[in-house]
Amino acid sequence: MARRVLIAGLVAALTAVAAACTPDTSGITTGKLMNETLSSGRSYLLFVPSSYSTRSSPAPLILSYHGGNRNASQQAALDLLTSTFFNVEYVVAYPQGINDRWQGVPGVTTNDTAFTASILSALSSKLCLDSSRIFATGKSDGAGFVGDVLACDAVLSRRVAAVAPVSGAFYAPNNTDRGAGCDPYTVVNACNTNSRVDIPVIEFHGGNDTTIPYGGGVRRRACLPYVPHWVQIWAGRDGLGTANSSYNLTADATVYQFGAGAEGGVVTHVFDGGSVGHSWPATIWNDDNEHNGDGPASFNASSVIVEFFQTWSSRGRRAF
Ligand SMILES: *[C@@H]1O[C@H](CO)[C@@H](O)[C@H](O)[C@H]1NC(C)=O
Ligand SMILES: *[C@@H]1O[C@H](CO)[C@@H](O)[C@H](O)[C@H]1NC(C)=O
Ligand SMILES: *[C@@H]1O[C@H](CO)[C@@H](O)[C@H](O)[C@H]1NC(C)=O
Ligand SMILES: *[C@@H]1O[C@H](CO)[C@@H](O)[C@H](O)[C@H]1NC(C)=O
Ligand SMILES: *[C@@H]1O[C@H](CO)[C@@H](O)[C@H](O)[C@H]1NC(C)=O
Ligand SMILES: *[C@@H]1O[C@H](CO)[C@@H](O)[C@H](O)[C@H]1NC(C)=O
Ligand SMILES: *[C@@H]1O[C@H](CO)[C@@H](O)[C@H](O)[C@H]1NC(C)=O
Ligand SMILES: *[C@@H]1O[C@H](CO)[C@@H](O)[C@H](O)[C@H]1NC(C)=O
């Protein structure tokens, strides 16, 4: 009870501070993607919804990371978070990876954590953003970066309110205690010991994913986890125990929630046991399901993601 009152007080205080900025649209075109380049030369696409100009409170932000060998504009075409069907409220930034890849992929040496921090800094001086409602999503390599690098970083894990990796490539070093081989059921990609331990996570994976298989295994000489094992590690980090509750989202997709009782599922896993492969789940055709040949899914991942982000923002969970 005392904790609840304290949290409510902190939320009220933060809201009061956050409400201090007023949206200013000079130099911004709402409703379309803008190419923004940082002084480092790195760039991202920025989407400011048309509702931004009439907001009376700071806007929430979603960072969305493209998959390997894909780019920022392709990610925008995939998640459709620029469409009013999914998003009327969130500012969305689509960072562009160097050589279309991300930190966390074996052999990649770029510092995308620092790049992300630079984007947040540029955006917070340009826009009126709610610093307690910054979220991150991504596909494949981009999802691996979100779920294993950003969410595990001592600083950035406290700047993001929740993360939503889709078909995540969660590369980990081999299990050195098992003759350096890859055991998908026990492999762990260690988080920074000072990272946040109450971060809400929602992971989506298709059982028919042949690029980043649900069952894990060796890829790029690194070890991919059995996806439920990866989810269970997060539930453990977040102190939610090992038991989950589940329900069927559709006839094909099941939702597993850890910590569901009090908060509505802090760590959530959406498993599609139908046709979904290495694709961003959508009930319409997209680049992924066309290219992978699995076709439309039984649900729209973007709807579930925005709803998950709304849950945390509406509860006023603090990002830091
Ligand atoms: C932004 O434009 C520059 C110059 O054309 C280009 O190199 C870069 O890839 C673009 N960034 C994005 C995120 O599309
Ligand atoms: C992103 O990839 C698409 C498809 O290959 C390409 O048409 C587009 O020019 C790329 N955008 C950038 C900024 O490189
Ligand atoms: C990335 O840069 C940050 C500071 O900008 C630094 O703390 C961190 O160690 C760097 N990470 C890597 C993997 O180089
Ligand atoms: C990891 O173990 C697998 C066998 O399970 C092996 O194929 C792979 O080369 C190992 N990776 C490294 C970096 O040693
Ligand atoms: C959820 O719990 C059930 C029953 O213990 C288990 O079979 C299943 O693997 C769990 N799912 C996840 C994603 O951990
Ligand atoms: C959920 O879906 C699975 C697999 O399609 C099915 O076996 C199970 O009966 C369904 N459960 C409920 C509660 O509908
Ligand atoms: C899974 O993919 C394979 C190969 O693409 C396909 O033959 C199979 O029908 C798919 N399974 C389902 C359940 O769609
Ligand atoms: C999925 O999203 C598309 C828009 O991208 C929409 O037309 C379709 O109705 C949505 N499907 C469901 C089941 O909501």
C-alpha cells in the first residue's frame, strides 16, 4: 500500500515535470517519414503523427529497428506504425544500422547503444517527448539488439519503458561449460549486472521460422536459444518466477504471460504455431510474408505491441 502511494506520487511528480514542454512543429512535417542525420553521419527516419501538433501533453516514442539486410524504410513498411490503423499517438524513429546490421550480431563492432542514446538526445531537444514512455521494437537482428543489448544496457534499460522483439535473433556465446558447444535449452546471453530488472518484455515468434528457429541452435558460430528458454530467462531476471498463464489469441497463436496476476503480463511471449515463419505477423500481405512464402498471419503483431506499450504507459510505469 505504502509502495503504491509512493509510486503514484512519483508518477504525478514526473507527469508534472514532463508536461512542461509544449509541442512546437516548426521544422517538422507531421504524418510523413523524415530522414534525420546526426553529426556522426548516422541517420534514422522520423515519423511525427499529425496529432502531435494539437497535443496538450508530451508524446510517447517508439524506436523500431529493422532486420538484418533490411533498412529503416523497409521496417516502416513492415510495422506500419505510421498508419493511423495502428498508431495515432506515438512518435516513431526508425534507426538505420551500419551495413544494415546491429550490435549483438556476431562480428558486428558498431556501437548502436551509443547511436540510440544520440537519437534520444536529438529527439528530446527537437520534440516534446514523454521520457517515461519510450519504447523499443524490432525485427530479427533488430529484435536481438532490442531484447539482448538495449534491454540489458545499464543506462538504456532505464530509458526504455518496455521492449517488443519480433522473431528475435538472440545470439549468445556458446555454453563454455559444456565443451563450448551450443545448448539452446541452457544458453544465456548475460545482461549487464547493473541493467534494470523490471523491464516489461513481449516477444513474438513463429513456430515455422527457419531463419531464427523457435528451437534455437547454431548460427553464425554463435548459439541461438530455444525461444521459451529466452523468455523464461527474462521472467527470472524480472523476478516473476517460472510459472506462466496462457490464452489463445487466435486459433493459431498462444500468449504466455509471466507475472500476469498483478500487472497484466510483465513478460509475455506470443507463439504462433500456425504458418508464421520469419515474418512480422500481419493479417495482410507484407514484404516478409511474401518473401518467406508463409502469407498472412492470424493477427497483427503491431496491434498487440501498441496495446502492450499502452498498458505500461497507462499504468505510468517509470522508465527511470
Ligand atoms: C538518409 O539520407 C541519406 C542521404 O541520402 C542516406 O544515405 C541515408 O541512408 C538515409 N537514411 C535513412 C534512414 O533512410
Ligand atoms: C531500402 O531498401 C529498399 C529496397 O532494397 C531500397 O529501395 C531503398 O532505397 C533503401 N533505402 C535506403 C535509404 O537505402
Ligand atoms: C558504446 O559507447 C558507450 C558510451 O558512448 C560506452 O559506454 C560503451 O562501452 C560502448 N559499447 C561498446 C560495445 O563499445
Ligand atoms: C559453438 O558450438 C557449435 C557446436 O555446438 C560450433 O559449431 C560452433 O563453431 C561453436 N562456436 C564457436 C565460436 O566456437
Ligand atoms: C508455460 O508453462 C507451460 C506449463 O508449465 C509450459 O509447458 C510452457 O513451456 C511454458 N511456456 C513458456 C513460454 O515458458
Ligand atoms: C488453444 O489452441 C490450442 C492449439 O490450437 C488448442 O489445442 C487448445 O484447445 C486451445 N485452447 C483453448 C482454451 O481454446
Ligand atoms: C512450414 O513451412 C514449410 C516450408 O516452408 C511448409 O511446407 C509448411 O506447410 C509450413 N507449416 C505450416 C503449419 O504452415
Ligand atoms: C490488420 O491490419 C490491417 C491494416 O494493416 C487491417 O486492415 C486488418 O483489418 C487488421 N486485422 C485485424 C484482424 O485486425
